Amino acid sequence: MNGAAVEIARSWLGTPYVHQASVRGAGADCLGLLRGVWREIYGAEPEAVPAYSPDWSEPQRVEALWAAAGRHLVEKPKGEIAAGDVVLFRMRAGSVAKHLGIVGTGANTFIHSYSGHGVIESPLSAPWRRRVAAVFEFPARVS
């Protein structure tokens, strides 16, 4: 599963950043990339995604993205990051977790869609690792 997730995510490289979009080659935000990978692995998305703002649930202080990930992915210890895992980031200390990516081969990079850059593969460097709030893996199967 994990190798497939990396391969699929890499097929999205170069897709422009478009808030709330999830179409390879046309536009995706970080959640849209994950949704696209999920669709390719399992067929259909696990739930309808409500409209969301770029600040996610920051004003309400609700971990909405983390909760959604927990409903469909398998949370694992942060120290066990592996290729194909989904990493959830806090973009600044004390904020809600609102950015995510898929860990690349060797767990040294991650694929994500970033405003102003689109879908890119970035080093999973120390500054990014410090921002990791949670790590998830794709389930073996969905019901």
C-alpha cells in the first residue's frame, strides 16, 4: 500500500495549487492530493468533504483535519515515519494541524501541495519534522 501511495502521489507532481481542488494536473491543495491518492487506491472517497477555508478551523481551535484523518487512516507513533505515510503538520506552534503530505521513499522527502508552489516533493528536513503533529498510514483495506 505504502509504495503505491508514493508512486501515485509522485504522479501528481507539477499539479498547480488550487484551494479545495483534487484533480491531477489541473489543481489540488494538500487535502486534494491525499483525496486523489485515496481514490486511486480504494476507488471512492471515504466521506464527502465539506467546504473549508485556508485557515481550516484555526479560529475555532478545532483539530478538524486530524479528526478526519483519524476516521479513515491508522495513526502510528511519530517516531516510526515510513514511505507512504501521511504526515500532518502544525505550521506554527500552538496552531491547529492544517497541512499534510505523503512521505517519499526512504522517509527523507514528502510530497505535498503548497500554496504558491503546487504539488512538489520537499526534503523532510529538521524544520518540517519539528512541525509533524501526527503520522498515519493507509489502512490495509476499507469497508
